Amino acid sequence: MTDETIISGAIAQGGVLVTKDLDFFDGLVLHGAPPKVVLIRCGNVRKRDAVALVVSQLEALVSGIEGGDLVEVE
């Protein structure tokens, strides 16, 4: 899928985009929200480890995304 397709889908569903791809962060900075973005910054890790990181910080992420358009997880 293209970045535009992913962004359009997130907007259409009222979702939050969770990604390690800085292109989505750059797009948010350049074009503004929507969608809201959770940027995972943990280097080269397996998908399950990235998911575990997000799940372990889910409460803080929800709180952060309610207050803004971008949340970073390290």
C-alpha cells in the first residue's frame, strides 16, 4: 500500500496510525493532522517486540494521543 492509502484509511476509520516509519511523522509535521500518529522509536526490533512495547505503554499512549496529534514511544 502507498502511504496515501494508509493515511486515507486511518482518516476514514477515525483511527490512530501506529508506525516506525518517519515518513508519516514528516507528513504530519508538513500537512498537519489527521490522522493522529504514534511513532515507535526503538530501532530494529521484531514486530512482536514493537507490539509489546506499545501494549506496555498503552495507557500513556491513549492519554497522550487524546491531548495531541503525535505521541512517540521509545
